[in-house]
Amino acid sequence: MIIGIDPSYFLTRRAQIAGLEIRHAIPAIYNRREFPAAGGLMSYGIDPLVPYQQSGVYVGRILKGEKPSDLPVQLPTKFEFVLNLKTARALSLDIPPGVLAIADEVIE
């Protein structure tokens, strides 16, 4: 993270960033699925809803009497790979069939 810049700064400008990616022919990978949905090439990262769901489970466990210090730290276990084929074509990239096969979502 760049010190002093809120990460939501980039998320709210995802369409502009994706447009610059195409204009300057720079293939880029992002950590949030919102970027390829806005026109970026691809993303690989956690599903952002999962940590919120897990926090609800932890709150429930705390309310039932468990001590927060006894709860284990949980690392993400599910990652998603999203690929935007329209952007790949605009960047003149040939995406191998094996990469298409492992994508969780392909945006046409």
C-alpha cells in the first residue's frame, strides 16, 4: 500500500485505471474482481465477502463466551481468478486454453 493513499481511492477509479491500461497497452493484474469487470485484464485474489462472513462467525463465538485471544487467525483459503477476454483482445493477447480453463470467471 502506498502510504497516505486510501485503497478505496483506486477502487473508485477502476474504470479510469482500466481505460489507461488499454490505452497504453499495459497488461495488468489486480487483486479485486471489480477491476476486470470494469475493463481491466485480470484479477487474482480472495473473495472480499468471505472475511466479512468469517467475522460474523467470530462475533458469534465471542458472544457465546469464547475469549478472542483463544480464536485462531484464519488465512484465506479460497482465491478467485477473473479474466476479461475483451480486454485481452484489445491488448492483442492470446490467452492459452489452459489459462481459460482455470479461470473462475471469464468476461466476454
